[in-house]
Amino acid sequence: MPEEKKLRSTKEIISVLGHPSELVTVFDKKGKVLHKMIKPVMVRFYPRDVMQVIVGASILAIPVAFTEETWRLGETLPLQNVLGLLFVSLVFISSFVYYNYYRGQMKRHWPEFVKRVVVTYFVSFLVVSALLTLIQRAPWDSAPLVAFSRAAIVSFPASMSASVADMIK
């Protein structure tokens, strides 16, 4: 076991078939290469990721959007609380995305990070809005604030499941 403590490793970003990957090289105490490992770095947000976000958002949007409690909450919750939920959603998505995709790579990939977070929430909100509209629980023409509130409330869990589904490759 004492031998393992003297191992060191290096990490570098390389391109494999045009996709960024991380090359981890493990050395022994004398500097001899023991092992090399390549793992994909998922920092780009591709169109297929949008499809995963749509499916992921639907996973929790469907059961939550069909509950009367959510509809009533959308009618009674003050706008500042609804905006607070929207903000918390963005914080949770940002945290999840950072720790699963961009940890240690934010300086070079922060535009992709922002894009992934914003698109994930926006697509989740659109999925929820469409679902609520289809079941006639989003009165956009007569009570747009209620429709927005309901969509934002349901988007909270929907955006979380969208983030998780986006990670599954």
C-alpha cells in the first residue's frame, strides 16, 4: 500500500475525433507511465441534448401538472414567491450542471455552461407551458399571470428531471 501513495497523475484536454476528451496519465514514483485513461468531456450542448431535456422535463411535468394543488398554488402564490422558485430552479440547474460537466473547466467553457443552464430551463418551461395549455390549465389570454405562475411552479421539478436526463448518455 505505501507504494500507491507515491503515484502521481496528470490530466490534459485532447481532441478525439473532433470531441474534447480528458487524458489522465498515471505515473509511478520513478516517472514511468503505469496507465492512461481517456474519458469524454461533455462540455458542448448538442441538438440531441435538447431532445433529452424535453423528455426529462416531461418525466416530472406530467404528474405535477395534473394536480389541482399546483393549479391552486399558481392562483394564490405571490409573484415574488413564483420568481423565487424560478431563481431556485436556475441555481439548482447551475449547480447540477457545474458539478457534472464543467467542474475545473469553467474558464474555457463558461459560454457553454450558461447556454446549457438557460436552454434547460427555457425548454422545460416550454414543455410545461404546452402541457398546461393542452389540459386547459394555462389561461394565457384571460389570466396570463396565473398561467405564468403555474408554468413556473411546475417547471421547478421539470427542470430538475430535465437536467438529470440530459446527463444520461
